[in-house]
Amino acid sequence: MTDEYAFTARTRVGFSDTDAQGVVYYGRYNPYFDLARVEYLRSVGLLRYESAGEFVMRANDVEYFAPARFDDELEIHVRVARLGRTSLTYEFAAHKLPEGTLMVTAHQTLVYVDLAKRVALPIPDDYKARLGVG
């Protein structure tokens, strides 16, 4: 249910997002998820978080339910689905407006790493606190 999500961002399908069949090309959903995740992090003061590590993408899965088309308005819901010691998983659901049709769902798992040493680091407690977790 969408009211269980922490944050919602809206976007419109651009012509360049569509394929030869006139529907959103499957790979174009990831930028919509990135938009929602970035805006969510901005809303909790974590967009420009300065620390010893960086989050890097570990896994990304998407499940498609209905096709979106040029100029459709999409509402992208995001929440932290799992918070581990060194990684976190975001969950997304994209709905077409105004009817609220579920178009796609997705999960993105990011790992907090020391980029120079290429090793995972514990996610800082203050980061978790701003997410309202841990």
C-alpha cells in the first residue's frame, strides 16, 4: 500500500523514454527510481552526506506490471525496506496518475564502502538515525 512508503516523487514520461512500441523502455525506469531516491535523501538531509564512505549500487531488480506511455504522469514511492550493517535496500513502486495503476516495483541494494580500499564499511549511526532506523 502506498501510504506505507516514506516519500513520493512525481515525474512525466518523456518522448525519449519510450521505445518503438510507444511504451517506456524497460531501462528508463531506473532514472525514475534514482529521482525518487535522491529526492527522498534530500528531504531527510542526507543528499550531501559527508563521511568516510560512499554508497554504491550492489543489486537492482525491477518487476513490470503495466506499460507507461509518453506524457503519463508517474508517482514513484520509495522507502527503506532493509537496513543492514553495511548495506541498505530501497523499495520502489511506480503508479500512473490519476487512476493509481501500479506500473512497476523495484528494489535497489546499496553498500556503504571505502572507495580507496574497496571494502564495505558500517553505515554510520547518524545516517541511520536520519532515516529513522537504527
